[in-house]
Amino acid sequence: MYHRSRFLDLVGQTSSSPQGFEISRAEGSWLYDQSGVAYLDLISGFGVSNMGHAHPAIVEAIQVQSKLYLHTNVYGEHVQNPQNQLAALLRSILPSSLHQIYYLSTGSEVIDAAIKLARSYTGRVEIVVLHHSYHGSTMAAESLRSDRAHTAHFLPLIPGVRFIHANDFEGLDKISERTALVLIEPIQAEAGVIAMDEKWLKALRSKCNTHGALLAFDEIQTGFGRTGTMFAFQNLNVIPDLLLLGKALGGGLPLAALVSSGELLASLAQSPALGYITTFGGNPLCCAAGGAHLKAMLQEEVLLGISIRSDLIRSILNNPLIKEIRIKGLFAAIEFENEKLVHSIVKKAREEHILLDSFLFRPSALRIAPPLNIPIEILEDACQRINLWIEEAR
Ligand code: PLP
């Protein structure tokens, strides 16, 4: 309690009811509290710890890089090998049109950079986004949020944002020659794992082509294996002009990026020069961690083990109180009648040392998103216990 009260006093809070979990260390799929009690992590830091905590290859890469150099200059001025190595790895697994990377530090920053790039490249203002998407908390990212009760506190928002509903063909008519950017998640995270339909996505791509609007996929939360393929769009057969990455990109350290063609990224260097500058974007320690993370994902072939784990969640969670299970890879939204049920399951799980959560725009759904390499028997046992807690919460 000593640490918790100091935390509440010394550290600014994001809400009046922080979870306040007192972490001492983390390893694999486990977080340990101050008394050494192990908690099973079924959230993965909201899409960050996809290879679990303290992966030895990531820790080693951080140690090696930290002895060479940390910060040397603002992003883009010095040649830094860790940036090249991560960029080359990404290029080797992405379509050829997404071959250059612009490093930043956080997801919200990438959203802002994508908006600036699109406005500068197209000379247009409007941005089309989905209802119930979370893209970040900076002013521009905040402006893409559809719940007006929240954004009303921060007016005025950036102008020209138009909302459409996921998979709504009529909504595509909002894309026009005034549209600079269409920015969507191929699988919406905070709406509670809502997948875009491939046909709709193809129609969206075609509208963007017709009107000369850029298409960006926010894969900040769905990237790096979370939904079963390295990136969600790879299962949907539509390639964006801009791929936005963050969270797991840095293997646990803050790193984000805009991935696109050399032609589009040149906007940030030429029209105008220094169009988006950043001190810490592409920090060498973060890039070294990110490179080790991606290399480990590929070498350990974690993607191959996702469907068996995904099927396990779906088959064990069969309580009649569950209204619907939406699951893509290891990203699951377990839908209930109301959020009260979800609250009591999350609370019970915490008492029994399992960390679960719900979704920002879908409080009636339980979030299950474990590290992709969680041992199968551990996941099986956790799902069986969750099933029991659902029964108790009835
Ligand atoms: N986009 C998506 C889909 C996210 O889930 C988030 C964060 O949760 C962001 C953008 C913003 O990222 P960050 O918190 O790193 O600014």
C-alpha cells in the first residue's frame, strides 16, 4: 500500500480509478507484484508485449546497444544501424509498395504525421475515419474520435473529419475529391474486435483510387501477429498507401512508424523540408529492441502457433451467458449482455491473479489478448477458470 499511496500522490492519473497493480518484475506471460505473487497477463499491455515480457533476445539487444550509444542527435540526421536493421527486416516482410519507414515514438504521433503528410501530398483537408475508433490522444488523433461527449471537452477539433460506419457501403460516398486521407483499422481494436469485410475494404480501396485519396491502415494495435497474420491487412488482400505502426514495434520500448513508399514519405522531407521532426523518433535503443523483437517473432515462428490458441479460447468459452465471441488470432472480444457482468469477471479474475480488461468503446465485451507465445496449457487453464467465473457472475 505504501507504493500505491505514493503513486496516487506523486504521479498524475488518467482516471479516478486506476488499477494500481504494484509491479515488481515481469517475465514471459507473467507479471509479479511487490510480494512476488504471479499474475497471468491476458492483456499484453494493449498490444505491446506480443512476445511476452523480458524476452531474452530483446533484453540482450538492449544491453548491447546501451553500451554502444544511446541518443546522438534528432531523428534523421545521423546514420544509425539499429534503424537500418529494423527497417530492412520490415521491408523483407511487407509488400514492395511499403518499402520505406519514417520513425516516430508513439502511435498518436504517427496519426498526426499521417494527417500532415496526406494534407501536404494531396493539398486537401478532409479525413474519413470509422465511428468508434481510438487513434490516440494528441489533438489531431483526438479529433478522429466519434464520441462527442468526450471530445466536447477539447474543442475546437481539427476540421474536416467525416465519420463512416464499418462495412457500410453507403458511407463510402463520403470519400470524394475533397478527401486527403481515409484512415481506418482493418480490424477495429477498441470497438471490440470488429473486422472489416474484405469486399467492403476492396470497395474502399477502389474509392480512394478513383478520387485520389490516400488510404492509411492503423495497425498500431493489430500489428505484429496480434490478429493471426503479421499485419491484419495481409489477411484481407488490400494494401494501404500508408501503414501505421506502434506498440509492439519497439518490443516493449516506445517506438512507432509510418511505413509507405519513398515518394509519399518524401513529402515530409521536401514539402516542406522538416515537415515532421522529432527528437526521439527512431531512438537507437528502441530500434534495437524492435529489431530483436521482430527477429524473435520470425525465428520462433510464433504466427504458426496462433490458430491453435485462438481455437482453444473459442472452444472453451462456451457459457450460455456469452452473446457472441469475436476473435481474430489472439485478439478476442467476449460479448455479454451488459458491462456489469464484464466488471465482475475482471474483478474476480484480478482476485485470482489473472489480468483481463474490456474495451474503450465496448464495455460489454471482455478483452482476452495474451502474449502470442503463451504456453497452451496455461491459456487452457485460464479459459476454464474464466468460464467458471462467468457462471458465478450469473
Ligand atoms: N491507434 C490505435 C489503434 C491504438 O490502439 C492506439 C493506442 O491504444 C493508438 C493509435 C495511439 O497510440 P499511443 O498510445 O502510442 O499514442
